[in-house]
Amino acid sequence: MILLCFFLMMVASTAKDTIDSLQSISDGETIVSADEIYALGFFTPGTSKNRYVGIWFNKDPSKTVVWVANREKPLTDSSGVLKLNNTGILVLLDHNNSLIWSSNAKRSVLNPVAKLLNSGNLVVQERSNNGASKTDFVWQSFDYPCDTILPGQKLGINLKTGQNQYLTSWSSSDDPFPGRYTLQINIKGYPQVFIKEGANKRFRAGSWNGVQISGTPQLKGNPIFRYKYVSNEEEIYFMYELINNSNPHKVVLTPEGINQRSQWNPDTSSWTNLARLPADDCDYYETCGAYSSCNMDLCKINYKEEQGLSDGCVRRTSLDCNGDGFLKYSGLKLPDTERSWYSRNISIEDCKMLCLKNFSCMAYAALDISEGASGCLMWFGNLNDIKALTPYSLQDIYIRMAATELEAIQKNKSHKSNIRKKKTIIVVCALSFSVLIICLAFIIFRWKIRRKGVISDQQEEDLQLPLFDMSTISSGTNNFSTDNILGKGGFGSVYKDGKEIAVKRLLQNSSQGIQEFKNEVMHIAKLQHRNLVKLLGCCVYAEERLLIYEFMLNKSLDYFIFGLISENLYDLSIQLQLYSNLVNKLYANRFSTNEKKSMLLDWTRRFDIINGIARGLLYLHQDSRHRIVHRDLKAANVLLDGEMNTKISDFGLAFWSE
């Protein structure tokens, strides 16, 4: 009993990522790789009722399967058992102990162990005496891919054994039985990768150019993964490897024949599709036929088109052994290399000479562009499956042309170059003229601004008044705040300045022009009378025109005799223009509705105000140098200082005469 318990403890302590000859996996049991990335066990795909042994991504809730052992012979129930026999061969048995599937082995081993690696590779190897596994694999699942390639897995051919490692799609998403499509290397000519539907070519990825697979530049190496191409006497294969332990990747050949690259996203616990091929109609093999470049809009190289789109093109001019040359094309997917010859030891210059001497050579290109251009790749026969790859392609191809065709092409290029030069000259001249016009317009604009913004020296001398700066006035009136408005007139608003002066700001849409403004400034400045408001200065800035008066502490007469209804009187355009009417109103409103303000004007003050108005008008009409008719005399234009002395203001509509 003690020995039995000890034995069970030893079995339980066996690593969960291995199977030895004393163990087995039944349906419902799994082994998981050391870092719990991949799992091996039994599964049922989709709506199928069959059971299979496979490897799947362990963190994926939907169990994305990357390898299937018995894809051609499923189990019909859950009685299957996976074992490792004493010679190192994995066997899958059903409930009758009948063989469903088995691996093979390069040789027999005495102490075999099967292990699921973190790469997703299931390997059989010999365990050493100290318990460690030897690195030499006698069998591995990576040698027998299904529809998925994982990082570190080869896609190619072992030239010694003849083993071909290629992908075969599932029949459907519910059936892993081999489907119609394969992804494999064709080693005829210069090796290249194809997707085939049966024996028919569906998509050609291209060949290795030292940097990437030439026909799929969108899958070039990057900081996440890199490609590797090996070609020697023993094997030819492609492989991709992850860099810096990036998130898991997989390349799948779908049941629809699409080569799809995906990356695991741990944030969403799902696979993110990075690329798919074929990507468009031009990716399908030989869409435009021979000598045609497919670019989704047309099929054309410098050849004459045949009848149909897929019939390709023929040469306009037949080749001649004497005088042929080559025309360089850039940004193209290189033609099918099945009928090609290549050498790694020939320079690109020698390659050109070899191709020129061989009448069957239709084109040549550098074999390796990783460090400039080296090696030689030559095509014989028709140039098939060409596609425009700009801006991705880094490789040039030189296609053979007849001498007369090259001459015509050169003339056409020269003609186009001349047209481009003429267009360039026209565009440059047009742009220069436009810039000149803009500069002139800017200069004129600035000149007008300066004319509007500054009064000339002659005008300043004529006015004989201080000129105030606009920024000073704006600051003193709090940027002409409505809180500082003392009153409104037909030509603008009057603001109280912080330094006890009043600023009359003419409206920009006022009917008073610049000439009227000058008249008011020049004449008011010369008027000196105790009953006329005193002008202290002015300001002209762009469209702004402002007058600076002495500040009247008690505002205007209408503030006292009309009270709060003065605004309504103004809005109704009721102007008390005649002196007699003003006197009548002054007495008639002795008992105004605003009694508090009205009571400030006793009969003595009212008489003094009327007398002051009369004195001011007498000065304007008779005693001043110029005879002046006010024409806008009203209570709003009669101001009162701190001692209630009368000051007539606003000469905007005044009529002046000698």
C-alpha cells in the first residue's frame, strides 16, 4: 500500500507538459506547456460531433486550434486515448483499442517522453538518466503542419528526405479534414511561395530578395517579427520568428484560401488580424495575363494589349538580336520565377551582359537587395503575374526591349519631360505673380491703415490741440464699458474717463463725416466762453473719432427736468430745438414726475440756467469770431458743472458762417 501511494505521488509530480510511456491522456484531460501558452487534448470543432486530438492556444476562450493529429480520421465518441509507447511513437486508440493515428520516429529510443513546448510544438525526445530531456527530437509536430504556421515553424522542403512541409486548409470551420487550398514552396527556378487550389495557382507571394518576400512587401520584417530564408544542399525553407517575446502570432490558411496573419491581443482576449492575402483582385495569379502590370485600374506595360483583360499583352515591336536593350521598371511585383535562372556570385552588371547575350532572356534583376544590388536573377519566356506595388517595392527589374522601341520610349520621355518643364515654369510664374499681387495688396492695406490711424503733422498743427492715444482712452473708460456711458447723441456716446474727463465717441455708422469732425474740433477749440463746454483734445484711430471734453459733474439738464422719462423722449426723437420751447419746458416741469431731482432746481437756479443758456447763445450768435447757429439745442446738450453752471455742448450739427 505504501509503495502504491509512493508510485501515485511520483506520477502526480510528473510535469504537466509531458507524457511518458507510463502515462496516457484520455478524453477530457490535457497537458499544458510550461508557461501555459498552449494546451494539448481532445476537442470538437464547431457544430461537428467528431472528436480530435489537437493543440490550441490555451488563453483563447474559443480554443483556437493550431494543429490536429487525426484530421483525416476522427473519433466518433469520447473514448479515445493518446499514449506514448516504449519506442517513442505516439498512438491514438479508440474504445476497441484500434489505431486511429500514430506518429513516426527517426529512430527508437529507450526512455522516450513527449513534451508540449511553449512554442506550440509537440516533440518526442529521449530522457537522460538525470531526468533532463535531450534536445534532439525524434519526432515533432512542427514537421507536419496543418493549416497554421507558428513562429519558428518551417515552410519548405527537405532535399535529403523529400519531406514537404506545407499548409493545407480545413474543409470548413467545422471540419479539419484537408481542404482545397495549400500554401507551399515551389522550388522550380528560383524558390517562391504559392497558394494553390488543387493544381491551379491562386496566389503567388513571390521569392526572397534578401529583405522580404518580394510579392508581399506589406509583410516585411518589423520590430515584432522577422523573416528568415534558408537555401542550402539539405533544405529550402521560409520561417518567421518573434522578437523580444512579443504576443503570440499565427499564420492561417483559411477554408476560403486566404492566408491570414493574426496577433493575440491580451487586452481583448482575442486575435487581431494584421494582414490577409490575396488582398485585392490584382493579387490573384496572372489577373492581367503575360507582360501586363495589374494596378487595379488597368493592365499595361509598354506592350500592345490582347483581346481580353486576362489575355495579357504582346510586344509592339519584335526583338532583334542586334541592338536590343533593357528598360528599367520600379515598383513592380517581380514576375513568376518558375522559368528562371539565378546565381548569388554574379554582379548585376555581369547579369545584364549574360541576359543580353541570351536571346531567350526576357528580363533580369538583382537577386539580393539587402546590401545594394547583388546576385543575378534572369527570366526566360513570358513574364507572368506582374503587379504594381508602389510605394512598397524596393526592387527594380530590367525588361528586354527592341532598339526601335527603346528609342521611341526615350523620345516620349523627353517630350513628357519638356512638357513637365513648361508646366513647372508656368506654375512658378503664376505663383510668383500671385505672391507679388499679395505683397502689393498688403502694402496698400498697411498704407491705408496708417492713413486712417494717424492724423498728419499738418492736421495736428492746424488743430492746435493735444492728441490722446487710443490705448490711454480705452483703458480710462474700461474699454468703453456701458457702465461709463453718460449719454447718447445722434453722432455717438459720451463716456466718463477715470481722470474726470468726458469722451465723446462718434458712432462708426454716424452720418457725421471726417469733415464735420474737423469742423467741430477746430471751431470748438477756438470758442472760449464760460457757458460753452471746453474741448480738451481729440483722438483719431482707424474708424474711431473721439472728442475729449471737461467732465460735467451734474450731467445734462434733461437729467433734472425730465428725470427717468428722458430716454423715452429721446427714443421718440422729440428734440427741444428752440430756446423758447426749452424755457417753457423748464418751467412746465417744475412739478415733474421725478420730484426728487426736480426739486433740486429751485426758481433761482432755473433762472440762472436760462440766463446761462441765453449768454451762451448770444456769444455764438453775435460775440464770437464766427456766427454759429447750433441747430441741435435741447436739454440733453445743456450740461451742468459741479456748481450748476450752464455749459452748451455738441456742435455736431452747428452751422458756421463768417
